[in-house]
Amino acid sequence: MYCVKCGVRLQEGTERCPLCATPVWNPEETTEERGYPDTLPRAHRESDLPGAVAFTVICAIAVLVTLTVCFKLYGALRWGGFVVLGIALFYVVAVLPRWFRQPRGEVFVPVDHAAIALYMLYICLKTGGHWFLSFAFPVILASCALSTAMICLLKYVRGGRLFIFGGFLILLGGFTVLVEFFEHISFGTEMFRWSLYSLTSFGAAGVFLLIAGMIPALRQGLEKRFFF
């Protein structure tokens, strides 16, 4: 049984949700016995159209001001390219989802990573660096794959969230080692300066969640306490 407002899993006999205090409604019971709760779930999240329009106007003005200043002072784009693309990155990550009633994480997360990759590529080319293909691109690609997989599992797999979170933490620890490896081959830094600490921390937490998922009493305690 779950809360009709926030979706928290509830124990049998619970009168109100421990998180949002919404009265519990059991669809198997008749309306004469319990009635309906005071608050019903919203079928869809309303799109933030006014906010999206306002932020779009603000971003457009910021871009126009930046371009005007750069060409007025230097006759060229100069540092304006970093500002304009930074504004574009902000728009893609923070504003674009506001146009949709139900933005899909499995779609927007790859789009966000693609925008970040393009911004990093521009910085690399403008600064004369050679680190995009050996560092930025593989790190962004691995981050995109990891986060997208996490979102899809949480969205489409019913139950087993402790296993999902546990596996994600273990992979996250491995991801930090991967980041340091690409840093090593790109910039010649020493290996295992910091990634082993994060690998150990995330790995231990992930293993704990995996073990907790296999012990019913511990699993139920964590689910009740942290609303998994």
C-alpha cells in the first residue's frame, strides 16, 4: 500500500502517511467505510510555461548584451563565446525541461550531457588544449551512461531499489577511478591519489545496501526509515 500523494510505501494499518500526513485511502475499502482522502494525487505535473518564457527572455537578453559588448569593444566574439555557450548550456539543463509537462529523465540526461560535451569541446579548441578526446569526452560519456541507466532502472523496474542504489554506488566508485585514469593519461598526474578513497567509501556503502536487500528485517527497516 502506498501514499496517494507522495508515493511512500505504507505499512498495514497506517492511518496517515508518515512523510506528508495525507490520510490513507485503501481502494479495496468502500467509500462508506473510509471515504476519500482530503488530498488526491495529481495525474500530471503542470508545465511551468510562465517560468520557461521568462527564463527564455532573460537568456536571450543576456546573449544579445554579450554579443553587443564584445563586437562593440573588440570587433570580434572573444570571451563572448564562453558566455553565450554557457548561457546555452544553462538553458538546456535548467530551462528546457520547464516547457514539458512531464520531462523524461532518460531523454533529458543524455541531452544535458551532450550540451556539456559541446561546451567542453569549445573550451578545448579555444584554449588550444588536447584533452577533450582523452579526458572530457570519455568521462562525460561514462557519466551519461551511468546516470541514464540509474534513471531507467528506478523508473521502469518495480521493487529492488536497495539493489539498484547499491549497484549504483559501487559503479560510482569505479567511475571515480575511471576519471582519475583518464586524468592520468591526459595530464600525466599520478594514479590513485584520490580515487581509492572514493572507491572504498562508495563500494562499502553499495555492498551494505546489497546485503541489506537480502535481509528482510534490515530491508524493511531501511525502506521505512528512508522511504525507498
